[in-house]
Amino acid sequence: MQLIESILAEAARIAALRRDIHAHPELAYEEQRTSDLVAATLQDWGIPVHRGLGKTGVVGIVRNGSSTRAVGLRADIDALPMTEHNRFAHASRHAGRMHACGHDGHTAMLLAAARHLAAERNFDGTVYLVFQPAEEGGGGARAMIRDGLFERFPMEAIFGAHNWPGLAVGQFAVCEGPAFASANRFRIVVRGKGAHAAMPQNGVDPVPVACQVVQGFQAILTRNLHPLDTGVISVTQIHGGEAHNVIPDACVLEGTVRAFTPEVLDLLERRMRTVAESTCAAFEAQCDFGFTRQYPATVNHPGETAFVRRTLGALAGEANVLEFRPTMGAEDFSFFLLEKPGCYFVIGNGDGSHRDGGHGEGPCMLHNPSYDFNDALIPIGATAWVRLAEAWLAAPASA
């Protein structure tokens, strides 16, 4: 892989910046320190910035030549509400907050690319550097769009990437069409009638009703969903009762639903409502059914996916650009792809052997308290961003 020399020369400095971000994680829409650091760094390199989209978002603007063409590159900047188990020097200094998904690394890769793009300007047009807040459940992409991202910074296409544990360093993976599923949340309250646990005939026990509802949901997947379609219903919380000898008035079920297409999601929501309400009625209980659609599926556009595959193949070799197996995880880059052509791909984070001594006992997987981003990706990802931007602006407009 032919990495850009100027990026390699600055890799250690950018890695130190990445570790500083890792040590100071900030949650959705609270990324003020991170936003300040990103903006100040870009400005130090002579890159104009615009702030405030999506509250804490930053957009850097690198222009050259006379072309009106433009492309967007995106990195997410927020952390997760979880406690880190690592004990190395750059571990989180804030209990209950952690960069367990590598957004610190995504930010560092795009910053490294920004520095080179601003210094060399080997393109004709504009590169918009989109540092997005609140990916982890806050819908920061949607917030930036609502604040006028694409009106203020008109771009032909937008591209995003995520580190991927288990995929070897130096490898990429991409697929056309659905890559990440939609994320949706449900909350169901089964309302019964409280009573003494020794006299259940005097009440309506919501707990066994809730258990029947959970079992019924699995039948939706095996008997209502087409066998070749994909969907997930996961009940992740059941809450009910306060004492061991009291039948509670209510039992609450919460969880997530994932699907790749609106049609499958419509089916799952409709059948879940029917199963929940009918099961409650059969046991003389009441049902409050709530279903919230959070993130749509992330669906890569065909032309832009082919472009990414060609460009990364030229950089890393075709054998190192694999076919990505779609995941039921979700990503709010999906909102960008509803508005603009683009592609979301993954970059290998390795097997976890890169972690400093003092890391946690858990695996180096996303959303794991022992995770850490692999700094070896910084020059690889930054070079990929530069080559994608240069290639897009050099190609015919129909690329």
C-alpha cells in the first residue's frame, strides 16, 4: 500500500491527538472540548471552519482551483455512556464515558487527511470535512441536515467510514445497497391488576402476560417474516414489581427492532402491535404499545460504491477490498444517504493485539469496555480519504 509520505511523517502527532480525545470522551451534543480541538486544529492549518450545525458539529472547508464541484467526507466525534476497563495512560478520565466505538480514531483520520489536503491541494474543487456529533443514538447527522448542512455546503456526494475489529489492518470492506440496518425502539406496558402474590385470583398478573408477549414476538420472525428477509426483535429489558410477595400492577418490556427495508419494518411493527395487544386482551390485561423509528437503514448508492471499490482497490490492492457482510447494527450516516449519493465502508482495526499494556481483559470489539482504536489505521485511513477526494473531483461529474 502506497501511503502518503507527509501523512506518515505526522502520524505520531495525530496519534497523540487521538489519544487526547480518547482520554476526554464526550457524549452526544456535549462534545464541546472535542469540537473546540477539531476547529482549532483545522484553523491552525489554515482551513476555514463553520461551527454550530447539530449544536457541536464542525465543517472544515478546503478549496482549490476554479471548479464548483464538491465532495463531503464525514467523521463522528461522540463517545458512549459506558465505563472504560482499560488502564493505560490515555484511558478515559471520566467515569461513565468512553470512546468504545473508535470515533476518536475516525476524527483523527479525517484530521490527518485535512492537513494533507490543505497543504498540497492536489485537486480542483472543494472538500468539505464534516465532523458530526451525536452518532450514538442522538441522530447528529439528521440534526446537521436540519441545520442546513447541504444547503450551506452543497456537495455532490458524501462518504463515511468505520473501523472494523476483526478485519485485518490494511484491508477494507464495502457493499452496495443495505450495509447497516435500521434501528428502532419499542416500549410496551402490560397493565394488569395488583394483588397479594398468595392470592393471584384477586388480580391480573402482568408478568406471565409479558412472558407470553416475548415468546409471541419470536414467532413473528419464524412464521410471518419471509425466510429470505432479515429482521431482529430483541427484548432487552423487563421491569415489574417491587416486592417478592406482591403481584405488580404493570410490567414494562423494552427493546430494539432491526431491519434492512421499510417493508420488513412495517411488517414487524404491525405484527408486534397485534401480538402484544391480543395477548394482553386474552389474559384480561391492558396494553400500551409504543414504537419509535430511530435510524433508517444505511443504503449505499451503486455508483458511489463502485467508485469507492475502485479507488480503494488502487490504493490497497483489489484483494484487500472485501465484500462487506451487512450487519444488523445501525449507523446514522443513513440520514446523509437519504439526501445525497454516497457510500459507507469499513476499515480493518485488527485483532486487538495493538493495545497498550494495561488494557482490559475483554476483547477489542466495538462497544466493549476493553476496546481501543488502532493508531496504525491513521495513515491508512487518511490516505484513503485523500485519494477518494482527489479521485472524485478529478473524475467526470457522473462518477
